[in-house]
Amino acid sequence: MEEESTSILLNNTFTALNSGEAWQLQVRPIWSNWVYKTKHNPDGYIWYKARLVIKGYEQTDFGETHAPVGKLTMFWYLISLSWR
């Protein structure tokens, strides 16, 4: 858990706020869970891995999460318009 927490903070994945700062900024916390897994190598070595999983469906500010998706039919439609 310490390695995962350090990695998250070093990569600036999110900003941790205490309750006073969150109240001043009028933001709502998004809940999270730790997920633990046991990993095995073919040579018998066992190690443990921890991941912090954020419940993203609780996110209400979607201003930075836009990802346009194109379909192949739209591509062919635009090609047909350009030939006219």
C-alpha cells in the first residue's frame, strides 16, 4: 500500500485534501477501496499487490473527461462527401 500511495502522489494523479480544504473549495469526496491480489511467478515466487480503486461513477464534474469516439461509418460518410 505504501508503494502504491507513493506512486500515486509522485505521478500527481490526484490532490489529497483534508475535510477543511474540501469544505472551503466546495468539493465532494469520491470514495475509494483498496484491492489486494496475490501474484505468482512460474518459479514459485509469491508477491502481493495493492491497488487503490476510485469509484468514478460518483464523479459529478465531467469537464475534463471528454473523449470523442469516431465510427467507421462516419469516416466513410466524410470520404463520400469529399468526392462530390
